[in-house]
Amino acid sequence: MATSTLNRRSFLLSAVATTGALTLGISLTGCSEDQRPLSKNTEPQTFNAFISIASDDSVTIQVPCSEMGQGVFTALPMILADELDADWEKVTAETASADKAYHYKTGWDDQATGGSYSIAGWYAALRNVGAAAREMLTDAAAETWNVPASECVTNKAVVSHPMSGRSLGYGALVAAASKRTVPENPKLKSAEDFQIIGHPKSRKDTTAKVDGSAIFGVDVKLPGMLIATVKTSPTFGGMVKNYNEGAALAMPGVRGIVPVPAGIAVVADSYWQAHKAIDALDIVFDSGSNAEQNSEKISAELHKGLSEEGLVAHEQGKAKEAIAANDSNAVTAVYEVPYLAHACMEPMACTVDVRADSCHIIAPTQAPGEVRRLAEKITGLPLEKIKVDVTFLGGGFGRRFEVDFVEQAILASKAIGRPVKLIWSREEDIAHDFYRPASVVRLSAAFDKAGDGLAFDCRLVAPSISQRALNLPDSELDGAAVEVLREIPYGFANTYVDYVRKDLGVPVGWWRSVGASQNGFIRESYIDELAHSRGEDPYQFRRRLLGEDKRHLGVLELAAEKAGWKNQLPEGHFHGIAVVMSFNSYVAEVAEISIEKNGNLKIHKITCAVDCGTVVNPSIVEAQVVSAVVYGLTAAAAGEITIKGGAVEQSNFHDYPALKLSETPDIEVHLVKSTEPPTGIGEPGLPPLAPAVANAIFAATGKRIRSLPFSKNGMTLA
Amino acid sequence: MISLRINGNKYDVDVDPETPLLWVIRDHIGFTGTKFGCGIGECGACTVHIDGEPVRSCSYQAGDAQGTAITTIEGLSPDGSHPVQKAWVAEDVPQCGYCQSGMIMATAALLDEKPHPTDADIDDSITNICRCGTYPRIRKAIHLAANTKGEA
């Protein structure tokens, strides 16, 4: 496992550890904490925390991760169902409530969805759960028939004994089977025997998402529920000074005014009434210490960091000395990227019912475990009295790893004494995100006479997400900040990478692909600069420097081949290429572009090659890579959060635009066949996108893009 | 009190007529398939039909919808069998799914006007935002729906 993900996760792990000992290795057949029936299906019989089986042999599988579009609601049940030999057409998925049973069994002791870890983290464990259950069902049938279990076979939720022609469905066996001892090492299928894993099965959530019946955070209804919205200090670190409570309370439908951190929530009968009343409050804020902060100062402070000493992220040999000794062929460049918002389609929302002796939270959250611990802290109730249900998430991208909106909803319900659904406006969502960090990076490199990489020297200056989110001490390196630049795969004999941390008063957070999102752009653009400085083809240059690195080479060569790198392109079309490993998956992308007569940038096609190990569902993997390309292109083309007066200047999709269908290029995804363990797929398609396009722009125009977005470099998407 | 005709049924709602139609549909009548995305008519997640025309209901006052026939995603078909919905299933379009009610309503209106839209027609008409980037499958599904609609 790569250090980048281990680092991020070990931080999370240590954060979790402080909240109390949460046991690892819970019995897989153990029921969940309170033994409640887990399935909403009719007449289900709970087999274990993950499986319930009804008398018609239909199987309901609890999904331990949050479905935010990435497909876990389908792919995780596929893993379990294959080993269980369930009938896929009769498998129903349900998102699991917060419960210790749904903590990852390895790597991350929490119920949380992020880090492209869902499939990687659950693959072995869910196969084991399915195989153990299948063995127990088989043994129960064999005992009933008084035959050796080895003579029995399973298929589509039925155990048969071919020699005697007898068979029993799982529904008839579940009661007896669930009482049996759980086999510790159940026999797993060989990959060639998979009937579900590896196949492009349709998503289990599609039907509900095309008829309007899927329930997202904003759609939750509870009896007696009120609806709230919030306004918090536009300036980061600001506080509420005063407000006109009477004016808001006098408005129709308004039921209460609740102070929340740095802001006010209005609770009303409907959203629109709450929204109107927020304006009537006429809140006056005390701007606090960040009131003078702006983008120009932030940029200057980041550049200033280039001359400060940082924490060493990677050191091998003597890079600085080697570059100084070869300064005739050394290339130095400085790159800069802006803050970015997540802008999930569904604004932040959360429903909470706090009572004297219980708390029920229904939230679109990536962090149900954290939500539960937060509720414990605020309400003072014991953990077992706090129930957290997870709805579908209208996008996550790392934003819903934060629990700020959950805290507001808990406070509102607690104060009002009724169930409250809190919904943010889009303006609140853009102005109060946890932003992808802005950063400035300087890189230098030199080559020896043979053309091999002699030295690579790099200094990153950026705010730290781990400092903000996990209280990482000053003396510790934020691994997420330096990923991709620390793990440079191009065989430099001497390398030095250090990191200067800057707290700039803007909250930063996990944004799809995290450090790889900006560092992928910076590294792969810079590698392109090096290739051109040596007069080498950027693809062949990478091939040469990657040496024997088979997985990097595998995707690089596949992308180049499928894109026709060596072929003649149509008149005026140009290619750019990039390759980045993130979340243990390897992705190379080739962009084909042209510059229109008016100077606009036309992106014709993105060809992607992906090695994410074993593929559970190729259709979902393809969709995730396309998704990451579109998300990455939105950011690279025009994505920028700017600061003025300590506050975000953008407010909605008109000034923080998202890519539209008309701007979306053809996107082709090619998968490397692999039997390696599955690795991440929600994020790794993103990092190579911006550099592939920027490198194509250089090929077309000779203009090197060293800052994002493209729109700031005079490039508008056609 | 205003009177609205939604999905073939009449609803009398005690609400300020200036309330956006979106919030009347969601909070007062209880159809939650129509989504709130931006509140300024930019993203299209709230798209419904008013007399067959696609309208961004977050920026349309409920009072102005009196006397019209409003259709939401729940009323597009009784059982998800509208050709556009079937095409969406066939192409497995949705990811997070939040924008898809609006996408489907925008597409259904497009196909009513242009039964066989070109890619350029699609580019011009489907201006809704999808942050998951389902656009390539949306384009495929629109063409599929156009090709199958006559057969339904």
C-alpha cells in the first residue's frame, strides 16, 4: 500500500482512537449492536450484520459505505453476493445505519466513505462474509438431508444435492444456518468461478433515481418535522454581533431562531419561509481577524514560502548539490493552483430528532461514525441511544466527510424540541466549504550526460488539511499534501522534496483526489517541460524514465496506443499526455485538443487507461473515470475560489461554473486486465486530466500553463 | 390560497403566491423527486413541465402556475416506463442521481419538441448541471430514447 493513503488513513485512525476503543475483528455473524432487525424487506430473517434472507430466497445486503454516486450500493453487494451464490436479480441493497459492525476490518477503524477505499477496504472482508454464509447454509442443508456437505452445491440462493435430486432455498435454511459456528477460513472462489464480480451489472439504485423516489438528505420526512436554514459569517473566523430576532419571528411560519457556531439557524414550517426569515434577521457580523485577507495576499504568502525551510518529505542523495553543479541543463519552474469548492449537486442537508433520551440523525454523510460521535458529544446521550441513518448523497467528493452541517441540525432540533431538517442555500454551500488548498510549488531538475535523471528538487507551499481536520502537530508532515510529488516515479538518482505549511485563514478539506489533484497537474506538467527542454517526445521521455515500472508503463502505453499517439492527427489537433498513480491505482490520459480561430480551447477527446487491479464492475469503473475527468475538467477549465475581505467571492453556479454537456469531450476508458487486489477508482481518474490538457495546449501553442484555471491563462472552453 | 394542477390532481395550497413553485411542490404537496440545486435557475435540478414546457421551478412563482398543468418526475409515467426513463435505465445513467429528475424532465420536453434531436440540439437544450459528469451516458440515453420512443 502506498504511503500516501496510509498516511491519510493513519491520521484518521488516530483521530478515531481518541474517541474510545472500538474493537476490531467483530464476529462477522454477530448481529449489530442493538440486535434490531436490519432489513426493511418483508419477512426477512437476519443472518448476520450484512445479510438477511427472506423466505422467497431474496437477499438483502447492508452496504457499509455511503452511496454518493460512486457505485458502492451495487459493487459492494456484488462482492458478497458472488461468494454467497445469491441470485443477483433477487439481491436488494440497503445503506447500513451507523454501527460498529460496519467499521472496516483493516486499515481504518471507522464507518466512513472516502479515500477511494470502499472496494479496496471491503473486498476481502465481504468475500469472507459471503463465503462463510454460503458454507453455513450448505452445512445446514447437508445436516437436514444427512449427507456430506461436500456432495452439495449452491447456485442462485439454492443448495442442492445432485445425487439425490434434493434442493432447499436459502430462505428455508437461514434460521438453522445462522445458528451454526462461523467458519474462520471459508473457501473462497477462484477468480475464474466468479459469476457476478467482474461483470457490468446494472446499478441497484438506478430505478429509484429515474422515477424520483430515491431519498436524499433534502427529501427526508419525519412526523412533526420543521425545516431550517442557516446563515453564518461570510468572513472565516467571524462571529454574529447582533440580529433582528423580532422581525424574523414575526414572519409567517417561523418557529424559532437558534444560534449555531458563527451564525444563526431559522426554523420554520417550510424551507422558503425559513429562507425569507434569514434575510429579515439582518444579521450583523463581527468580521474577526481574517477581515483583511484576500487572494493577492494569499498568493504572496505562498510564494514567500518558497524561501522558507519546510518539513522534509523525501530525501535521497544530494539533489540540491547535483542541480547546482549542473545548472547549465537545470530547469526550474514555479506552479500555482487556486482554492476549489466541491459544489455537490445537493446542498448540505441533515435531519435530526433530538429527544430527552434519544437522538435520531438521518444524513447524507460520508462519515456516519463521526456523526454519531459528534451527536454523543453535543447531546450527552450514550452512543447506543444515538441512531444514524444514511440517505443517498447528492454528491460527496470529500465535502460530506465534514460534519459542520450536522452539528447545526443537532443544535436546531435540540433547541426547538422537534425534528428538524436543515437545508443550506447554494450560497451558503459555496461560501462555507472546506476548500481544496491553494498551493505554490517550485521544481528543479537536472540530467546527466547519458540523459538519465540526476536530480529532482521540489518545495511545496500550501495549507494543510490534516492540520485543520485532524490537529496534526506542526512537527509532523502532512502526507496528503505532498502525495504524487513525493512519489516521483521517474528514477531521479537524487531527490529532495520538502513542504512549507501555511495557515491562511481559509478552511481546507478533502477534495476529490486530495493532494494528487494539484500535485498531479504540477508534476506531470513539469515532466512535460523537461521532455521539451531535452527535445524529446513527452510520451517516449516518460517511457524511458519509468524504466521497469510495469504498472505505470502499462497504462501509459495503453493510453498512447488507444489515442493513436504516434499517428497523424487531423490538421490543427494536438495531443498531451500524463500519468499519475493515486489511491494505489494507475491512470494515464491523453488529451486531444485544438485551438479555435477565436482562441477558444476545444477538447475533442480524453483517452484514459486505468489499472485499478481486480475490477468488480467495469461499467461502474468506466463511469467513475468519466466522472473524475469531468470533475477535473470543470476545475481545470474555470474553477477558482477567490477571497476578498476574508470571505469567498463566488456564490453560486453563475460564478463558480460547472462543466456542461455541450463542453464535455468524448471520453474513452480502457481497463488493464489484472488479478491484483482492487484499488481505488472514485478519485484516480482526476489527477492526470489537467496536465494532459495543459500539455496539449503547450503542443498547440507553445504556451506553458503553470497556473490554474485555464480561463486565467486566456483559455476559454469552446 | 392558490390552486395548482400537478400530475393530473388539483391541490389547494395556503401559501404566499410568490413562493417558488419548487418549494410548494416539495414542502407543501410533498413530491420530493424535484430537486433544489441552486435557487437561481442555473442548474436545472428543479425542472418540471408547465403545459409541456420545461421550467426551472426554483425561479418560477407558484402563483403564476395557477391554471396550468404541471408535471413533475412523479407524474411523467405511473411506473418509470416513460421512454426517457427506460433509456436512462438501459444506459445506467445516474451516479449520485440528484440531478437526474431534472435531466429526464428536460429531455422528455426536448423529445416532445424534436423527436430525433441531433447532438447540436442536445447541446443547446440540455443545459442542466451534473457534478458527477454523467453527460456522455445522458447523450447516449437521449439518442436511445429517441430511437425507441416510436415503438412504445
